[in-house]
Amino acid sequence: ILRVLGENAIAVRTKAMKCLSEVVAVDPSILARLDMQRGVHGRLMDNSTSVREAAVELLGRFVL
């Protein structure tokens, strides 16, 4: 999933964030990994609104 977050296609990055969100829903401890934190942080600053929204949704689910 982390490799796909660097793809050029916006739809692919958005889907990857949504997949990562599903993984976090099952195992929130995965966000303790530094590579996961960097991946999510990078997508929070993505050029695409839909990718940023997916990243914020992931963090929102994690916080709840």
C-alpha cells in the first residue's frame, strides 16, 4: 500500500488511502510504524483534494 501511495494517478492514491484506512480499522497499532506515519503525512499534503480527504478520514477513524 505504501508503494502505491506514490503513484501518479490520483484515483490510485485515493484507493490506497482508503485501503489503508480499512487496515487501520482492523489494527490501529499499524500507525505506530514510522513508515506508515510518513506515508499518511505525505498524503495529507497531496495536491489532490480527494487524496487529502481520504487521509483525513483515515485519521478521523483512528482518533475515534
